[in-house]
Amino acid sequence: MTRYDRDMRGYGAHPPNAQWPGGAKVAISLVLNYEEGGENCVAHGDAASEAFLSDIAGAAQWPGQRHWNMESIYEYGARAGFWRLHRLFTEMGLPITIYGVATALARSPEQVAAMKAAGWEIASHGLKWVEHRDMPEEEERRQIAEAIRLHAEVVGERPRGWYTGRCSFNTVRLTAEEGGFDWISDTYDDDLPYWKRVGDRDQLIIPYTLEANDMRFATAPGYIEGEQFFTYLRDAFDTLYAEGEAGAAKMFSIGLHCRLIGRPGKVAGLKRFLDYARSHEGVWFATRGEIAAHWAATHPPKALDRPSKMSQADFVQAFGGIYEHSPWVAEVAHGLELGPAHDCHEGVASALARAFRAAPEDKRLAVLQAHPDLAGKLAQAKRLTAESTAEQASAGLDALTDDERATFEGLNAAYTAKLGFPFIIAVKDNTKATILAAFQRRLENDRATEFAEACAQVERIAWHRLKEVFA
């Protein structure tokens, strides 16, 4: 048995109705990353200078040396960019979520005071703005704890939200296991919040963005002028707003950095977008904490029996009867590479179908032969499985006239004598009339053609049965 832990399904084709407050068509989350003073720097005890997200093209770390230009660019974010953005957001009365690096916040008391006075949400952006990729798990766990401790000391309360950014594969699990976060944002995999099971608790995930993000001013391909940033944000907003008008409201995260969007030529594009978005009705500007509170109240986590987490015995108990009298199909399917994408009707249908298709012909023939005749003697004796009984009744095959019953009996006999297995059709896709027409048409097929058709019909019957199970 192998299990695939990545979730390629998410909400699938039918995401939940977000039900944003006031019937809003889109929820906009403005995030300001405060990293200045928390970046790689020899003065901070780091091995080299910073090389990420600055206006220095092709920047590289300077091992063992301080990088005056890099440091001064980060200092611009704290000294000038932050205050330009603070004026913009407070004048517009917009709620902001700060991703605050704990060591950066500790080195910026005036900025922290201004954030608090504005009523902004201050979430944690980790202890330092450094790579966690190669960090040992215990060291990352220690830094998470220290980030929370220092944040509480500087801000006056512990953070309720978390985003590392330069995270490791362990980050989401470690922060969720800490147990004190209302939301975590170290993912980029959806337009809506969702619950992730971590250990014995459900953790709310609010996905973030790296594309509706001013970091693209410092990466390639990226933006080179404020107008490009405005155009991208406007187009994304228009798409999400239209989806919201159609009843599928989403969330729009916008990532910002003091040293990037805080520059005069860049901030103009942001202001143009904010004016544009505010000109629309039904737009909810919210902090991530407000979004988390709404989601927890409106879409609380639900306990689910996840097929990919079931033991083989439980899996066979749940799905062993889907293929008529053939529990071996479920036994084989359980051993496939299942994951979150299989925790739904289509996922289990796919796994069972793969197990059935991969079986040798004699085993598939046995499955065909396990199916009862339509309106045959077993049906008349009420000896069908519950599933077959309901399926045949759905097409009126349990209430045939004497002539109709005779017709079916004759067709059944002719078909089985010719092909060696009963006529199989997904009756839920048909009426009594279309079943009779298909019966007569398919009697003309050769065995290979009809064997393939019968197998396809078995899979379709299984699909219908699973749909009812998951409903």
C-alpha cells in the first residue's frame, strides 16, 4: 500500500459558497510584509548578507561580509516605504495584515506602535527572514517558539496567524502542531481557505500569493512599472468579481513589501488599484484574522471518513459491494497509490476502475457473470442485492407486464447463450425503452466488442453506486 500526501483535488468542481459578510462578491486581503531588520546580515549573526527581494539585479550573498547597498535598501523600507504605505492605508481606512518578522519588529518600535494604533493585525513572519529549507526540524521548532515569544514581548500579545515564506517542507506541520494559530498561510494552492488535518486537530489554512505580489518587481519575469502592477491586480480582481457575481465568491490576497511597493513609482500603481476596487459594490476588505473568524463560523471543519486513510478491512467493508459480489476489486484498489484526491466519489470510482481494468480477463469475466439478468428470475424471487434491486426499480423493471417480462427473458437467454455473460447496462442512465433498444442493438456485436462494452457498463454502474454512497 502506498499513499500520496499531496492534495490535487481541494474543493473540486463545487467549492463552497464563501458567504462573505454582506454578500460580498470578493474578499480582499492586503498583506504588508515587515522584514526590514530581520533579513540575512552579518550584523545579525548570519553567515552572509541578504540576496533576496531587493532592487539590486542579480544580487548574491556576500559570505562573511556586510553589504552596504543591500542593507540600505532594506532600511529604506523601514524608514520611508512603511510610512508612505501607512499614510495610504490609514487615509483610505483599509484593514491590513502585517506579516511581521519578530526580530524586525523588535528593531522597529515606532512602526509597531503605528501598526497597533491603526488597528492592524500583526501576524508572525517567523523569527528571522532567512531560508528554512535546510533547517533541521528541531531547530525550526525552536525558532517557531522563539518567534512567538519575541513577538508577544514586542507587540504585547502572541500572534494568531503565521506565514514563514521561505519555509521548509515541515513548516506547516510544525506551526499547526504548535496549536495556537487561528490560521497559517504557507501555501499557495487555492482561492479559498480550507481545513487541513494535522495530527489530532484541524488547522485552518488561508492560502497566500506569490503572483499578485510586489515581489515581482524584484524577480524575473516581473513588473517594471506601477502600471503593470495595477493592470495585473485589476484583471485578477475583475475575474474574481465576476465569479462572485455568479455565486462563487473567492478571496484575493495581495502581497506587499515596504522596500518594494513603498517606492514612489510603484505605490502609484497600488493606489490606482485600491481606488478601482473601492469603486465597486460588494467588496470586503478584511484582515486574514477576520477571514479566519468568518470561515471558522460559517464553514467549520467536518469529520470525514477518508478512503485514503482507511485500513484495508474498512475500505473493503465500505466499497467491497460496489462491484457486484466482487470484493477483490476493493482489496486491490486499496493497495494503489491513494491520496486526498481519492477521498471523494470520483476518486474511489477511479481506484476501483483501475483495479478492475488491470485484472486478467477471467477475473473481469467473473465480475460480469456475477451480475443478475435484467428483470430475470433472481429479481422475481427478490434475491438481488439491494443495489441491483434499487437500480432495476429505477427504470421500472420491477413492474413489467407479462409481455414485457417475456421479451426480457427471451433477450436475456439469447444474449447469455451467445456471449457467455449476462447483458449489463447502467439502468440509471436509461429508461425501459432505451434498455430494450440497447439490448437488441448489442445482440449484434461480436464477443470482444460486447465484452468491452459490458466492462464499461460495470464501471458506470459502480460510479452511480459510489455517487449515492458519498451523497
